[in-house]
Amino acid sequence: MAAGLGYKEFATGDVLTAADANGYLASQVVMVFASASARTSAIASPQEGMISYLKDTNSTEYYSGSAWVAIGGGGSSSLPAFSAYSTTNQSISSGVWTKVTFGAEDFDTNSNFASSRFTPTVAGYYQLNAAAMIGAASSGSDQYMAIYKNGSNYKTIGRSNLSIDNTIAGSSVVYLNGSTDYVEIYVNKSGNSPVIFDFSSLGTLFNGVGVRS
């Protein structure tokens, strides 16, 4: 879509070209879409200054030149939220932090989550939650779950010591700078025996919601 051309007064009898209609009109109105994904499908190359309204989240956003940003900020209703869950199991080796992949989503308000990574388009504080079912491990084996921010361990949010099936879970508030910071969930274990993080049987999950911009 063409970039906005600014303001222009047309005189009686002027003929609007396609470029006029696109640049002075279509690119400079509040465009209404069913969702962020519908907007992405309709506008392949958004231009700085464009404004859109998303019906599924009742949010108005402008394009900054690199990302869609909520207008007004303030409440959690204007910040992205998602909930994802795993559809396959992963085998975790001893002493290795392993990234968890999630095969399906319950919802993703701004299309900011993909496979394993949440990258919000709006800067703010986000409440992140994760849980995973762990298969039986050798006695004395410790299992850990952590939030990774930008590829580095940010905070260990869950730990267990077990020799039977169990679930570990954790929660944390993380500040994320829109479109530049991202978060993922990693797991690790001690002990010699491999352990299965049974991500499918109990709906292992990763979700988050903006709590303050």
C-alpha cells in the first residue's frame, strides 16, 4: 500500500488518480480489520503513520515504521496476549538447557507468538506462565524450567526433585521492549538418566499477558 501523502484540498472537478486515492485517502484513514493476522494479509508493506482498528481486541494501533503500536497504552487490554501448548514430547539430556517448542495456540491476539518465541509488538511488562509434565526420572534428579530473554537465561521459574511423574510450573513478570525483546521457555535436568518432558499428555503450556505498558 502506498505511503500517506499528507493533506490536500481538492477543487471541484478535480479527477482523482489511483495514486491520489491510495496516498491521500486509503492510507490515511482508520482501517478496520477482524484481527492482526487479517491486517497482515491485507497490507503486505505497511507505511509509517498508518492507523488500524482490530475488532477482536478492540484496539487501535499505528504503524511506527517497524511495528504496529497500540494507541493510548495503559491497560492490559491494549497489550498482546497469547496462550500456546505443546503437541509432542521432548527428550531432555542431562545438563543441557533445551528450548521447548509449542505446536499449537489457544489464542494469539497480535500474532506475536511463533513456535517457541514470544516477541510483542508493544513494549511493556508481561506476566508469563509455563508448566510441563515430567516423565519418571532417576532418584535425586533435579528438573528445571527457565525463562530465556533474548537467548540468555533470564530467570529460573520452576524446579522439582523427583523419581516419579510430576509437573513443574512457574510464573514471572518480565519487561519486554516491543519488537526487539523476545522470550522463550527452556528446561534442564541433572542426574544421569534421560527424562521425558511429557508435553502432550497434560497440555504443557506457555502463556502471557501484558499487565502494564
